[in-house]
Amino acid sequence: MAKQVIYLDNAATTAVSKTALEAMLPYLAEQYGNPSSVYSVGREAKAGLEKAREQMAKALGCNPREIYFCGCGSEADNWAIKGAAYAGRKKGKTKIVTSCFEHHAVLHTCKALEKEGFEVVYLPVDAEGIVCMDAFYEAVDETCAVVSVMYANNEIGTIQPIGEMAAYCKEKKVLFHTDAVQAVGHLPIHLQGSGIDLLSLSGHKFHAPKGVGALYIRGGVLLPNLIEGGAQERSRRAGTENVAGIVGMGAALTEAVASMEENSSKMKKLQDKLIDGLLQIEHTRLNGSRTKRLPGNANVSFEGIEGESLLLMLDMNGICASSGSACTSGSLDPSHVLLSIGLTHEVAHGSLRLSLSENTTEEEIDRVLEVVPQVVERLRSMSPLWEKIKNSEN
Amino acid sequence: MYSEKVMEHFANPHNVGEIENADGVGEVGNAKCGDIMRMYLKIDNGMITDAKFKTFGCGAAIATSSMATDLVKGKSIDDALKLTNKAVIEALDGLPPVKIHCSVLAEQAIKAALRDYYVKNGIDPTPFLGEETNSCDHCDHCGH
Ligand SMILES: Cc1ncc(COP(=O)(O)O)c(C=O)c1O
């Protein structure tokens, strides 16, 4: 029996849009040249690349010369943080400030730098999933090589006070990086005059293909290279460019920015319906601020059940979602993000993230609100913890 | 990642529930690690006439609970004492390496229920079951 799939894992990755795909196809077929070559097929590829750079710059409110294409969001994070750290060390700055609930692309990079002798401060976040600004002001000073705080969290969708942090870093003459992988294409961002020095993005979170990203490096900021080799990206990031992917990313971001307001209000409506509906289930909590939140993100915990079995049962009903349980995080602990906002291990194991796209329909949300309560009830009926929870205060 | 057999037992687990006035009840695991198994046994004349379980945990935790209770139902206590996590894994056509600990818990839950049965009947379980084990109490799986 073929089942219609309801895809609600758009924070993990998105479908390539028709616009992006159509923009890419010529670069996978006839315009296959190497952009560094002098003959015409190469020049056409180069033109595609530069057009995409202009599209990115326009969408982000910066200069095209500040956009550097690279392999993915993780690479952009590594480049930004390692680059800024090494540049800072030359000036005697050996402190790095980040938050405790960053993506692993940032956290593991910071851990690696700690091993090289950098001091790293991991800022706490409050119960709503917002970085504690008191701790930020205490930690950030002239000895910092870089401050790196994510624009919006990938698990709970909470939006951080980036403007305030960037302004303070500017005042303290400290480089400010933000991992905006979840924000670009979904929140309005205007880089010029923002105080942001470095910003990471990844195409596959806004309907471009996987395996293409970019780092914004503000004009005048000098970073050592992460990938050495040829003279691509004005000698700052070597490697023959993923031309089709880059062209797709330019087209996808242009489209996302053009329809952002419309998409956002549509998604927010469905998000509200979804969150309200899920919270009808007893002993359920919303993870992360209700208001300072990406328009497509819903993250809840159901007490008494475990996330992997929840996902498997949703999958049997054609619903694709994700969870922060240990069994699905691929590590031994439940999600560090959910623990950081104060959830106990038990409650973190029972979390569910549903992330919408502008293509999500009301019918799909209705179906989810029909299936999830049944699945939760079924798992709770099998759970040795449920009796006790049910009889306690909600 | 899971075999068809595991998915079968996960989608339609056998023996879910509780047994009122069970002759042996055993619980292992811990909520912090994300798995708890509680097993109930009905025992008549040295035979396990019924087995039920309640489990909080991942797909493999539920499937191994289902299979382990199936494997001891209708068996003598002596046979149930010989249950191994390997037998549970084989009966499920294999488990992914990271889920092996679920089969260990399932074996331990059955044995904890048998231990309870012996204790309730005034018999020292140590000769049959050795010292008490709950792999989650000193578990290197999740480090808690
Ligand atoms: C916040 C955040 N940072 C970084 C990444 C990594 O991006 P990529 O998959 O392109 O390496 C992701 C994607 O999972 C993310 O959500």
C-alpha cells in the first residue's frame, strides 16, 4: 500500500525547488566547463558562478566580494572559527566565546581548538532557549579571538539576539561569527552595517541541493585559508567549484527572500495550529520560546515515552520527523540542546521535532494532529513510567 | 537499520501489559539512559504459563521485550534460566551493534523476574542466578 509521505523534517534538509533545479540543469549538461578555463564553456560556467554570487549578496544585503562559496555549512563554520582563532592568536587573543547549544559543526570545532590551547567559554542558555546575555557580557572582552553564536537553533528554532551581540563585539573589536544555517532564507538578514563579521550558510536548508554552502567574510576581515590549493574564490578557498550547486543556491535564495513574508506568515499559522494541537496531549511541553522562534519549528516532549520508537511509529504512518533522544542523536546522551534548556534526560528522550516548509499544507497538519496523539497514547500504554506520570500534576 | 523481524515485533509487540498477582516481577534499566523494561511472570509448577512486559525505550527495546517474553512463555524455569541475549538477537534475525544492550536488558529483565519469584518463595536465588545485575547500574553504554 503506497502511503503519502508527510515530510516534516525541513530543519534536517529540504527538497530542491523547481526553480533551483531548473537553474542548475544547464550546468550539469551543456555548460559543464571548469570556471577557471579560458574557453567559452568555461566562461559560461564562470558567468553562472558570478551571477549566483550577486544573487546571494543581494539577498543578504552585502557585497558580492564578501561571499565565498564552499562545500557545506559545516565547512563554513570550521573555516570561520578556526580562521578567526588562528588570526587572533597572532595578536595574542586566545579566548573563544560560543554557546553551549551550538550545532556540532561549531562545538566540535571549538573542542578541537581547546586541545590546541585556546580557552573556550560556552555561554549558558535560559529555559526558553535564548543565550544568557549577562554571561555574554561577562565573557566577551578584548582577549577574544572570536565570538560565535548561532542565529537560530536547529533543534528548537529559537532566534538569538544576534544584533545586540554583534554590536557589542564590534565595540570590543572582537570578530563576531554566526552560524545562520537555519536562518538564511527564513529570516530577514541584512549584513551591511549589522556588525556581523562572519556568517555561515548552507544551501540545502532553503531548497538548494546538499553539499554547497557559503561563508560571508566582511570586507577587510582577513582569515587564513582552511582549504589550500588552487586560486578559486580569489585564492581563499581552493577546489573546482560545484557550479551547478552554487547556481541552484543563488536561485533558491533569491526565491526564498522574494517570498519570505508570504511563506513566513503561512508557516506561522500552521505552526500555531500544530503547537496548540500537540499541547492538547497531556504531560506535553513545548521546548523553546513560543515567540522568538523560526516560523517552521515545533519541538515538544511527551513524558513517559522514548523518541526513537515515536519516530518509527510516525514513519509507519508516513510522517517524517526527528527527535533528540539518545537513540536518534547517534550519541549516548539525549540532545545537548534539550539538556541545555533544563530538560531532564527522561524528558529529553521523549522529544519530537516537526519542521515545516512553505509547501506544508493544512491537511498535512490535520493528519499529524490525528496520528501523533494515537501514537503517543499507544507508547504510553506500553510504558512502565506512564502510570506514575499520569497520576502526578501535569 | 532494523530487520523485518524486529519491525514486526515493534509494530505488533506480543505480551504487552501487566499480570495481576504475578509470581515474579523484574525491572531493569533506567529512564536516564532511555530504556526501562519491566517483566511479569506467571509460574505454575515450575512452568512459566504467562509472561508480559511494559517497556519505555527505543524500537529495539520494545522488540527484544516482545521476543524475550515469547521465548520464555510455556518454558520451564530451568529453560528460562538458560535464556541468553544472543538467543533473543538470533530470534530477531539480528540487531544493529548499538542496540545489543537492549537484548542484554531483556535477558536481565527476565532473570530479575525469576529472582523475584525465588525470593517470594523463600528460596535463595544466588545459586541459580548469581549476584544481581542491572547493566544500567554500572553501564558503560551511556556513562551514567
Ligand atoms: C545550525 C546548523 N549548523 C550547521 C549545519 C551543518 O550544515 P551542513 O549539513 O551543510 O554541513 C546544520 C545542518 O545540519 C545546522 O542546522
